[in-house]
Amino acid sequence: MRNLIIRILLSPLALIYGLGVSLRNFFYSKNLLKGVEFDIPVISVGNLSVGGAGKTPHVEYLIRLLKDYLQIATLSRGYKRKTKGFRIAQPGDTVIQIGDEPVQFLKKFPEVIVSVAENRMFAIPEMITNHPEIQTILLDDAFQHRSVKPGLNILLTQYQLPFTRDWLLPSGRLREWRTAYRRADIIIISKCPDTLTIEEKNRLKNEINPLPNQRIYFSKYEYSNPYKIFTEEAFQLKEYHNVLVLSAIANTEYLTSYLSSKVQNVRSLEFEDHHLFTNYDISRMERIFSTWEVDNKIILTTEKDAARLELHKKYLEEHQLPIYIIPATVSFLEDDATRFNEDVKDFLLGFKV
């Protein structure tokens, strides 16, 4: 009831915001504004809501799918970085120079060309000029950036809160009206439970009501064994462990739910998405951890959060805090992986300059 009241109170602001979005999209629909197409395959991964759908792991899935066959490049905004304009990531770059997600790509896939820019339309020619060997560009979080028209547009939406049940900002978390889903070629319902039934799948498909040309797939996260931050020493998570989760991501429910089924106790210290941890934040984490009166306790964080913790490496190493990173990868339910992979490969094979 409280959420409903807040939503109603904020609805006038949401309407004003929605009118602005509608006007912009109207200009694009009438070709008064036009998205630029490039002579290179461009794949966009985005969502309608503000964070939490799992864009980064899905971009990584595409990298793993394609990197052995093509020279891949990624292009992100580089949210909350302190630099401006176009930048090609270099070894040693931190979240200050390029943002947390690009740092994650850079560390995990050194063979991939990682770039950041606020303006994707101007960045792509720069990327190709600097690296003419690029064969495919993956746009991270670019569904709303209509100045570039991708060849393949992938839209993510969370199983727990699909865009069909959400509202425009600030009443809800949608950055556009729900009808914007029609621009997508592929819709992925992410963070699904393992137990998702055929009936539930069909219900969600009917709720979304895809266009004839759209395909819907279902994906989930798979968590691997943690490893120690900075040293990458492997760690086996056991049922007797007590875990403090340090996170500054859009939605931690999926992770904490997973951990609750694996360990004795789970506590969370959460910040807003992309938050740059301060010295005070690190001290607070240390204080909460040290006063937690349990045995076999560790600190767990995500790969994206670990990219921001790098800024405090000296302090964390000096204080020998047991911080471990839990990796997350995307997998598709049932035979969706085969069909999704074929969709992506068919797009690339059929791409014409």
C-alpha cells in the first residue's frame, strides 16, 4: 500500500518525464532524428529499467561466444568515471578512468578492445580508426541511445520485475514507456529460477506479447567458487561459513538468495549502484565485520564491486581482510542457449555492408 501511495504521488512527475521521452521517440519514428548505422556488426545489450537486469554478464556471454572467431570490441558509457569523452582502455586503467564495468571487461578479456564514451555515435568511428581490425562491437547499456541503430538489439528484463509490471521514473524504474520493447530483436528474461516451468514461461511470453519478429529467451545466473581479491586464491564456500556481502549494484536479492541456501548466515552492506567506496565505507565494513560475533566469517563481493575496491588495495592488504569475489556467469534455460547462439551467429553471417 505504501509503495502504491508513493507511486501515485510521483505520477505527475512520471507523466512529465514520459512526455519528454515520447517526444524524443516520436522524432525518431518520423525520421526527424535518425540513428546512424555502421558498416560493421553492432550488437546492443540494454534494458528498459534502471539497472539490475544483468547487462554486464550477458555482454560477457557474448564475448565468450564470439571472441575465438572475431575481434571483439566493447563500448560503454563508463558510468561515474572521472574522465570525459572517448577513451580506449589501457592496462592499469581503474574505475576512475573508465568505470567499473569496463574495468571488469579489461581484466577478464585482455584480448578484447574496451572503450568508453558518452556519445556512442561519435565513438564508433574513433574506435574503428584506432583499431581497424575490429569486426564486431558490443554496446553495453545502449537501448536508449538511439543515435546509433544497432544491427541486433537485445533487451533484458528481470524475471522478478518484468517491464510489463513496472512504471516510469520516478514512480517506478522504467526509463521509457513499456511499448519501447518493440524496438528489440531479442528479449531475454533474466535471473530466472532453476525451477521455472513451461506454464510460467508461457505466461510471461503472453504478458510481454512479443511481435512476430521478436524471440524470447530465458536466462539465469550461475555462481562459481569465490576467489580472494588481489591474489585470486581459490576458496571453497561451505555451509558453516558466515558471509558479509559488500555490494553497490542495482539488485542483490538474487545473490543473497543464492548465498542463503549455501551458508549459515548472510548479512549485507549495500550501497547505490556504481557507488565509489570511500575510506569511511571501508572503515564501516571493517567495523561491522570485526564486531560480528560468529566464527568462519568472510566478506563476499561481486566482480563489479571488486573493480571499485581496487582503489583501496593498499589499505585492504595491510589489514588482511578476508575479502573474496564471487563470479557470476549467464546460462540459458533448457535449449535456449542453442537457439540464442544461432540467432547471434545468423545475424553476423547475414550482415551485409
